[in-house]
Amino acid sequence: MSLTEDFLTPEDEKEIVHAISLAEKNTSGEIRVHIEAHAEKPPIERAKEVFHALGMDKTEAKNGVLFYVGVQDHSFAILGDKGIDDLVEDDFWDCTKDLVIGHFKNKQFRTGLVEGILRAGERLKKHFPYKDDDANELSNEISKG
């Protein structure tokens, strides 16, 4: 098995996808998780590449959020699209990132991602509340590279 496949169990992945669904009931924001073994670039730069490759920059409200994990590199980044960045303070993602990393340090990868995703949904609710006609623009499935 590869590093990315060993990182989370199938049950972990189901719980994370469920957390994305729950979080997106609070917000029109679109949340994705991407896991890969290794990247040659710093995590935020690589997250930007993945963000565009997944089409996350194409949401109507520019409110996509990517949780990027580099397994071998022990790297993590949260990246929000322009619509979010235009409205929130510069350190908007810091507390969510710290929460996730705190769990990662204890090898609680599923818990870190689930709690981070749910927190992101709560935080986005203020600026991008869920609407009855909201369409799920992006897959909730975990992507792997």
C-alpha cells in the first residue's frame, strides 16, 4: 500500500466525507481534502496547485476551502479561495490549522481533519451561510495524489 492509502482507513475516510457533508450544511462554502505522499514545494504552494487542479477556483461564490496533507513530508495547509480571503481577517484559518496540527502531532489524523472541517463550516457560516437552493458544486470525496 502507498503512504496515502495507509494514512487513513476506509472508515476514517467515510467519517471525514461525512464531516464535509455536515459542515456544508452550515455554509455555501465548498470543502475538500487532498492527501498526497510527497511534494517538492512548500505545502501552501502545492495546495494552490491542487486547488486549481481540482477546479476549486470555479465555485460561484469563490468560497472553496482545501485541507491539504503531505503525508511523508508531515505537511499541512488550509487554503481558501478569493471570495473568502476578501472577507475574512488574515489569520482566519490559523486557529483551525492549529487544531488540526495538534491532533496530527498525536497521530489522530481522522480526528484532526474531522474537527478542522467542522470548525471551517462553522466559521464560514457567518460570511457564506447555507441557502435552501445551495448546490453542492464540488465532490466531498477525498482526493489523492
